[in-house]
Amino acid sequence: MTPQLEAAIAAIQPLSPTERLQLLQILTQSDLGANPQPDIKVLSAQFWQGISLQQLRDTQSPTTVHSLKDLAADFWPVEDSIEDFLAFLRKQRQEVS
């Protein structure tokens, strides 16, 4: 086994089973080579093939929110009051109607 192949195998170890399968599909498709256009039937089948919730979780790595304070953001400008914003919003909606 070549050092490059050993490095590639080591690099995919952290991947989830779903990610490994996706990588295998990509490599297999790239080996077919001559046809650069993706096969619509294959892509359609892959799209409609359901995956389990566990597989989805493994690919997305969601985080758990323990407190709403974790979601709070301090982006509202101090000089703008919420009342001014709501008045502006009402005015804009009246102009559209």
C-alpha cells in the first residue's frame, strides 16, 4: 500500500458511514469519467432515497441548545428603538397595500 493511499484512508476515518458512502459514490462516478454529465436517473434515485434520522444527524452534526440565552444576539442598534422600527414597519405595509 502506498503512503498516499494510507494517508487517504487515515483521512476518511473520522467520516460518518453516510459520508463514506457519499465519497465512494463520488469516486465511483469520477472513475466512469468519459461522461462528465451526471446521470439524471441516478441523481433522482439518490434524492428520493430516504435516510434515517440517525444518518441525517451524523451528517449535520447539530448542537443542543441548553438555554435560550445561547441564541441571543446583540445586534439591535442602541440608537433605534423597537417602537421606531414598528412604526416604520406599519408605514411600509400601508404603502404596499
